[in-house]
Amino acid sequence: MVAVRTGWSEDDAKLSAEAKPTADQLDFFESKIRPLLIDHCYECHGEESQESELRVDTLAGMLTGGLAGASVVPGKPASSLLITAVRYQDNDLKMPPDAKLSEIQIANLVRWVEMGTPHPDADSVGPIAQRGAVDIQEGRKHWAFQPPIKVSPPLIESLPSPNEAVPYQSAANPIDAFVQAELTSMGLRPNPPADKRTLIRRVTFDLIGLPPTTGEIDAFLADQSPLAFAKVVDRLLASPHYGERWGRHWLDIARYADSNGLDENVVHGNAWRYRDYVVRSLNSDKPYDEFVVEQLAGDLLESGNDTQLRHDRLIATGFLVLGPKVLAEQDEAKMEMDIIDEQIDTVGRSLMGLTLGCARCHTHKFDPISHHDYYGLAGIFKSTRTMDSYATVAKWHENTIESTEQVTQRELHEKQVESLEQQIAGQISEAASSLNLSEVEAAPDEIEKHLPDETKVKIKSLRGELAKLEASAPVLPTAMGVVEGEVADTSVHLRGSHLTLGDVVPRRVPEVLAIGGQPAIASNHSGRLEFAHWLTSGDHPLTARVMINRLWRGHFGRGLVNTVDNFGLKGSPPTHPELLDWLAVQFIEEGWSIKAMHRLILLSQTYQRSSDFNATNAEMDPDNKWHWRFNIRRLEAEAIRDGLLAVSGQLDRTTGGNIMPYGNREYVFNHTSEDKSKYDTKRRSIYVPVIRNHLYDMFQLFDYTDASVLTGDRNTSTIAPQALFLMNSEMLADRTFAMADRLLNTGENSVQRISHLYLEAYGRPPTDSELSDGVRFLSRFESGVRENYVVSGVSNSYPERLAWQALCQAVVSSSEFVYIR
């Protein structure tokens, strides 16, 4: 008879024969079980065919199992997939598929497993390695699972330049040393620096998502000091718009949305508080390790008497709640595990660059992450309170973040309510004491019927006051977030189903990453805080690397690791592994300062190179993998929209706050509800509501993130509807009419206005041919309008306005406006 060790570890993941089955047990198998398996199972899971790699004609085959894991666990029917399958308790696993076995047949299978799966092969079955067992030592050989090492940058005295009139200085920036070493080895010559106009437009869009003003360009051009560009970088990093621009990058990773989506598309009425927390954190250069810990476990951090700090940390945990949820799921246990799965997947890909969610149903197909690793993490999040109710329609948790003044108002209101309730009770009691009521008449639900009319009138009046007072209760601010829940470890869910439970796994982190040992998790803690500190200890092989790679991707359009959300075995290897590790260690040594990393990257010659084409280099490195030039990149949807608002003079630069027209948990667009979504605001795009299932049309056209999932690497498409939008949309017409009106109100002549237009739109003056073409276009367009557009009452200046609007639209619809070079 085969037994299983119940305490799981990699060393214990073996099945072995420990006791011989009795004659009666073998007779039971041969008379009741083998015939059943032959009739219903061998055809698909026998010697000749093994669907899902499962074989049930041998004991070893059943113990090893198929792709979903062992089919039987001796002595544990509830943990045996075979029993789950024949009971038809899982909609996705019903065997035999054609018709359910009889109740007697099912009972016999259950009894057989309870016996310990007695089988004639028991004597010949030795230790069986559990399918999907992870080789930890082999797994740790993967580059991303080894701690980063900060090697010395290559020694390069000077960088070669094809233009000797603009010689490169020594490689003072370590980034340039690492990049140049690769370029030299490939026989590639780097481009010279970009011109100053190109550079300031590039970095301004890069850091704040807006075009530089003409005044900012002029100041940079006039500054001939060696620190001129560094001053620009520092000015932009100090701008409140920096947090808006880079906060948007993080919101892509946090799958931020202002509504739930899926089945019950209700409003995340307080999600904006998390968005503003992200913007504030980046603007203040909050250390990244602190930023991460707050989002995973801010509710567990000691904030002392600092109420604002406490509130910020509660708001930060909205990171764990923002994902879409099937709020009408009837199976509450399934809903809970689906939410936990979404949290694990988000945390894994965002912070560690690992697809941990793949291990929900079985050991990861590619990475050394076991089924048990997944449920060790699942226990941490199952011990966390994300939902207040799983009953339809389920409700996510929100933390109260009331100020001292609001606490005082609430307490005063509660006292006023209590006072009125006491007055009412006193009126009833006083009037009743003077009456000779029977026991039945004096019952709480009967007593008022017998009170004098005068008393009834007074009580009615007091209750009216009470109703008004309760209706005017102060609305306390809340924020989506989590708190500690009922702490408990979680069982392995075979095939990911909560209907078939295996071993209970202690709360822990993946073994392959626990190089220094598992973090100690107290028995009364969920483990979130311990998990967060483990991630940010500085020893974790992934946390710093993943964030550095995201910063690099944000500046260059492609990460040093191209698969920014996947550092696993199926992810791309780094193009410059030593540079990635040097930056990761430097990041930690700089106190996890994101702004310090921006400065380091932006002040490198690698970033400041021109984007000019070089045929020789392109033949050897067509994808610019080795950074011999700066990649030309199209602006994201938000930067295009915000840039249009900026050059039209219509941009509302107000920061923060909520502009949603809906109340919290109110139903929003789902093809049947009333649609009150409005996108005509002139605020920056980060403040435009993100309604799942109903994104703003322009955002969808220009490759906005899918707000339902984490996206660290947006696509960039070139499709006809984008051009049609720029040619025909009402939004473009409004912006370009505003641009035309601004130009017409300057009092300048046409040549001066055209120059002004090009400077604002492109950051450069027009060429002579652009000037002459513009003047000619305006003249012909205006003449054509005057000849063909004669309407009584139309201002004589209208044709001129139309001509300038058309020119403005042509300028901002061009590639030069929507691309940075």
C-alpha cells in the first residue's frame, strides 16, 4: 500500500511504498476498481494513449499524474483529482466525459483511495518524484535569480566620433562606458549628440509629457555652460508635472481604472486617491523601496501621530484592490481565489518581473516556481482583507481616512443623533409611566399605540428631526485599500480549483528566490509586511533590476530586458547585463532614488545622441539594439492629447482631485446603463476617467493600456484611424481653432505667425520653404473660402480664421508633432 508524506518540501515531494496491501484489499481492487478503470479510463489514459500525459493503467502512472498533477493521493480522496473528476464537482474536470459513473462506482473509488490505493504494483513502485517538482539549485542558475554584481565600468579614455568638430569627452558616465564597450566590440560608431532644440523637446516630453515653451527653448539655447542640459533636467524633475508623466507609467503597471469592468461595471469612486498618491510620491522622490512597501503593506506601518502619513499609506494599499473583479460570481470561494490570483499575478509581474500566476493550476511550465510556491504566496493574500462582502454584488474594502476636523464633526453628529434618540425614548417612557398598561400593551412594538395624541405629535416631530439629522450625516472620505484579515495558511488547489484541496502550505515566498532563507512570518501576521521587506531588502535579485529596466524602457522605448514584465526563463536576456546590474546596485546605493536614476540616464551621451540614420550601422544593427543612435518614438496617447492642449493654450494645469461624474459603486457604462462619461475636460490626460469597457476613443486609437491587466510595455501601432482622427475629430478642430485664434490675436504678420506656430509645435523655426508654402497655402485657402462660403451674417474675418485653423491642423497632424527624435 502506498502512503504519502503529509509535510511538504522539495525533499519530501516523493511517494513511496511503505506497507503491503492485504489480500482483501487487492481483491477489492481487482473486483471493483480495475474493471471500472478498464471500461471507462484505459482508452484515453492507458498504454497506447495518454491524454494530458496521464496514465491510469499503472500505479506509478496514477501517482505521477498528468499535466494537472497526481490523479490519486493515497488516503486522501478530497485531494485526489480522480475523485474530483468522477464526482463531477468541477465543471472543467468531468470524467468519464460522456456519462457520470454510478454512485456505487464512485463510492468504491473513494473507498479505494481511503484504503491507501492498494494495488498489485505496490511492491515494485519505488520513490516517485512528484510531477512538476522544481530543481531549486538548477533554477538559481538563471541570470535573473542571481544577485546583481556591480562590476567596474570598462575603461575607455574617449569615445570615437564621426564628426571631429564635435568630439566626445571621456566616458565620465558609467552608462556610456558599458554601452561604448559593446559598440566597439560590434564595430559600430555612435551618432554625435543631438542638436539642442531636438534635445530639449525630447527630454521635456520624456520627463513631463508636454512640449517645451519657446521661453524654455530660448533659455537653453542661450546657456552655453557645460551644465546647461543638467539644469534643464533638474528643472523638469522639480516640476509638479513630472509626477503626472511618470505616475502614468506606474498606473499602467498598477492596472489603474476608475471602474471595475467585467460583469458589474461599478465605479471605483475613490481610485483617484491612489492615482494622486502615486503622483505625490514620485514628485517628492519617495525612495522606491518605501513606495513598494507602502503599496503592499502601508496599513501595517507605524505612522505615529502623523495622520497624513497614515492616510497616504492606507491609500497606497489600493494597489492591491484596483484590479477588475467578477462581483456577481455566485461561488464566493472561487471569487476569493480569483481575486488572490489577480493580486499574485500583478505583484509578480510588476515588482519581480515574474509570471507567478502561471503556477495557480500546476507548477510553472518554464520558471522554477512550484505549485506550492504559489499557494505559499496565496496564503499571504488570503490572510488579507480585500473584500468586505462576497455576496452579490460583492464589495471591495475601503479604509476611512478622515481628518481630525472630520473626526470632530462625526463625533458631534453622533452625539446629536444620540441626544434626539434619548429624547424620543424619554417622551415614550414618561408618557407610558402615567398609563396603566397591560403587559401586552407595554410591549415595545405596541406601547406607542396607547400614548396620548399630544405625545404622539411630539414624538413624530422629534423623529422628523432625527431623520433630517441622519440624512445630513457627514460623508467621511474613504480610499480603496486592504487591512489584515483572518490569518491562515492555504491548501494547494489541485488544477487551481478550490474544490480539490491538497497539502496546506505555510505562508512563504518562492523557494528559488529565498536565497538567504525564508522571511520569518509571525503566526498572527498575514505576511504582507514581511514579504514587502523581503522584496526591498536590497538582496533580492529582481526588485531593483525590474524597476531600473522600467526606467530605461521609459527613456529609450525599449528595456535592457526587452520583456519588461517577464525576467523568467522565457523572457529576453538583457542586452547589456553588466550595465543592468551596475545600475541596479547603484539604485540601491543611491537610497532607491528614482530621480537620481533619471539624472544618471539623461546626462549620458547614450541618451543625448541624435536619431539620425546611419546606413552602415543600420546594416549591422537594424534594431539599434546596441544604442548607436536614439530611437525615434511616437508619443503616447496622453502626451499627444496634452501636447495639443498645451500648444493651443487651453491646457488646465490643475493637479490632482476627482472629476468623475459618478458616485462610488454607482453603475457606469455597460451597454445598458446610462452613460454619463465625459472626456471634454481640458485637464491633463492622467485625470481623464478610465472606464473599463468604455475607454476614451482617442486613447484606444493611440494604443492606450488595457486597464484590466498590468501593462509595462505599451504597443505602438500605425493605423489609418489614427490619421483620420487627426484629420476629422472634433477634438482636433477645437484645439486648432484655439491655436488659430491665439495666432490671430498676436498682432503679427503671417510670416511671424507661421514662425510662432512652428516654434510652439515643433520647437524649431520653419525653413524658408515652409514659410513660403505656409503663406501661399493661407492665401489660396482664404480665397477659396471667400468664393465658395458666402453666408449672410458671417464675419468677414471667418475665412481667415478657417485658413489658419487648417494650417494649424496640418502642422499638429504631422509626424513631427507626434514623434520625438
